[in-house]
Amino acid sequence: MTKPYRIAYRIRIGVTGHRKLTDISLLTSCVEEVLAFRYREAFTPEARRALELAVDTPVAFTVISPLSEGADRLVAKAVLDRGGLLEALLPMPREEYERDFATPESRREFAELLKSAHRIDVLPAGGDVSDGDCRQNAYLRVGEETVRRCDILVALWDGEPSRGLGGTADVVAFALDNKTPVFFVSTLKPGSVALSNGSVLAAVGSDPSEIATFR
């Protein structure tokens, strides 16, 4: 007898994090751990039980990523490698955005990931992005919009304050203020993953590996 078709549970993963990363393989393993099973921790006990009982129903991920260097691309690749979808969310027009990428190789990687995206959205720049303040505001807006579109945020973060407006700490704070579950992947102690469900604001300046799992 043919089994009935199962409609997948669809979960939208947002990403924020640093551009410069070390221990890439270990950080990737942490993200894969979240995608493989840790994501269930972000749901209520009732929802977790439903997921565990629906063993024949697949889980399909969509990643919302601005595709900046570093964390944005690492998480996007991890989701794509699991057969998920990529929704690219750019903070400004592509030609202007690419000016922030360090090397030709980085721009080529960006182009290849865009080819893999099933959807590409470009946010209104809100002014002249050649101006520093306007450019930083564009990064803040894209981080906040990433949070609005996701069910769970994955943050590759060192726990330090943002070095400029729209940095990782700003996006994490926005997510927690909006009660979005955040998986903190520590870039100080790669291998450490902690969850906050948004009910408690993590202290900026703390090591994310020491953030408790809040329920």
C-alpha cells in the first residue's frame, strides 16, 4: 500500500553573526546540530511532542540570510546542504552591497549563493548608502527584517557589543525583544550552543557559551 503524501513542517531560520570566523568546521557542526534536532527546543512541549510523533513527516527549512561574509553564508550553506531553501534578503542594491566584500573570491561566492536562492528581496536603501550612517542603518534594517521573517534565529556571536549600528548584538537584542527564539553559537568557544526563547535578554558583553537555556 502506498503511504499517504506527508506535507512537510516548514521552519524558517534567520541568521546573524560575525563576518570573520575561525574554527569554521566546528561552527558548521554546531549549526548542523541545531538543524538536525536542537531546533525542537525552541518550541513548546506540546509542539515538540507533535514533531516527535510525526516521524514520517519531514521538516523543511528555509533560511533567511543577507549573505554577508562569514556567518550569513555559513548558515545558508548548511541549510542548502540539507535540501532547504534560501531566501536572500539584501540590505541594498547588489552592486553597492558587493563593495563591502573583501575579495573577488568573496564576490564570486556571493553570486553562486544568489543563484541558489529561490527568492531574492532587496530592501529599500532609505537614502544614499555611500553615506556611512545610511549604510549602517541599512544593515540594521536588514537584520531586523530577517528577525521578522524567521521562526528561529541562529546567532554566531562573541557576546560583545556591536562594533557598528546593525551589528550582531543589535540584531540579537531585537530578536529577544520580539520574543524570537535565538540559538547562540559561541564564536569564543566554538562547540557551545545555547538557547534563549526571548523571555530574558542576554547581557551584552557575556560569553554566549555561558548563556543558560531559557524556557
